[in-house]
Amino acid sequence: TGAIVTVEEHSVYGGLGSAVAEVLAENAPVPMTRIGAADFAESGDYEQLLVKYGYGPESIADKCWEVMKRK
């Protein structure tokens, strides 16, 4: 697709998105967005937290469109 979005249910630092970014930087740089907690997360209702931190389907779809526009 020429663009990548990773989604993690925890911090974006040191996780899957970081590993993907390292590989891309060395081999095939493309626009990328990492979805996850940028800071410390809180506990609470699971569904509400998904929306708050951008893990809901609408938020993920929006981020995918945004990264595709950067190609």
C-alpha cells in the first residue's frame, strides 16, 4: 500500500510500532502512523477507553486515510 498503520493497546514507545518503524527506516521508508497510548494510560471501562485512546474502528479508519494521504 505504500503506507503503514500499527495499533497497540499500550504505549507506542518500544512496542510493535517502534519495531516496524526501525525496519522501514532501514529498508523501505514509507509514511507510518502508530496508534496507541502516547503517555500513561488509565484504567476504566474497556469500550470507553478504546474510544478515548483512538482504538475504535472509526478512529483507526481515519488514521489510515490520513497516512494514505501522506504518500
